[in-house]
Amino acid sequence: MDKKKYRLGIGGIERKIHDQHEETNRNIDGAFQDLENLMSFLEEMVKLSNSIKEKLKEKGNEISSDETVLFKSYLLSLGVDDDIEDPVKRSKYRSDNKYYQNLGKQIAKIIMPLAKSKGGQIALPEVYCSYNRARGFSLISPEDLYNGCMTLEKQNLGMKVVKYPSGLITLQCDDFDQNYINNQIIDLFDKLEYLTPQDFAIKVDISVALARQRLIESEKFGIVCRDESTQGLRFYPNRFAD
């Protein structure tokens, strides 16, 4: 082997890697700049939307239902949900207890329909993202969200926090039915040889972590059997149960 060519080859590779790193850094810097510009733009749009909503309230019956629906569609296209007209803020309450209780009421109002559409259960990270999205720019911390969720059961709001041994934390509707989930999985096996958590998540529109947990729970009922290999985690229908 020609040692000189070898050294030049290595040098060429190193220069190429260096150039790629520089280009990546430039792209990242540009992306952050674009993100800052976008956030600035969205802040102005949120202010504008709030101003328009106030004018709609003032006009009352003078605004037709078609115009109201059109305006709401504009808000949703911006990623702003107007279900929360008055986000719960700590500054309005003298104690954290009262703040968390009212936060819990608002969480239940916004999240329960979403949870029901996903089989009566939703993972807490998804709760956090969905609820903060509905609040627009009045964001809350993960800690405040968790503390607000912990008040749901005591306030009889139709939901409660459920923690699994895996570490997954979910919000679960009081009418959650594991048998419904089991039957949902059985129906999927009519078309599929096996299910991975990723496949199941896509099929029923839930997070991968929650999909994995539901398959594990079904395993406890003898519905499925797992296979862990270099190909990953797969769940098969339990033929022995037949």
C-alpha cells in the first residue's frame, strides 16, 4: 500500500468531516434564527387573535355564525385553540392548592375529550403538549401540570392519574375499559401477524410508550405473547389460549 496516498486519503476524509461539521453548525444556527423569527411572528398573531376575539364579544349577535366559525378555523390553523378563554394563572390565587384545583378543572375540560378519543387513556407527556398548545403562550411547567392532574380524582372530575411499574404515567378516564383495549388488539390480529408498539401506536393514534404499556397489560390477560429478539419487541396472538 502507498503510505503517501494513505495519509492523503485520511487527510481528505478529515477535511470532509470538518467541512460537514461546519455546514451542520451553519444550518443549526440558521434554523434557530428562523425559529426565533417564527416565535416572534406567532406572538404577534396571538395578540391579534385575542384582540379580534374581544371585538367579537363586544359585537355579540352582530357577528354571524359563519363568520365565527371562519375565525375559529383561522385560529386553529395558527395552532391556537380558543377553548381556553381565560387560562388559569397562579397570580390569580392566594394559595397553590386553589391554583392546582382550578388548573385540574381546566385540564379535565380540555383533555377528557382527547383521552376518550384514544380509548379513555392518554400518556402524561401528551397531556402536557396538548394542554399547553391549547393555552397558546400562557404555558405551564411540567410540575404544575402534574400537580394539577393529581387533584382530578379528589375533585371527582372523571379522570385520575395512573402510574405503571414501567414508570409510565397516564391520565385515565373513570370509564376506561381494559376489555375494550383487549378486543381492539384482537381485531388488529385479524389483519396482522404480529404487533410492535410502534405499529400499534400508529394504528390507534397514541404514543409509543402508551402502546407498549397497553400490549403489556393485554399480555397479563393472556391475550398476547411477547417475543424479544434482535429484531426488537413484538407481540403475537396467544394461540395457547385458544
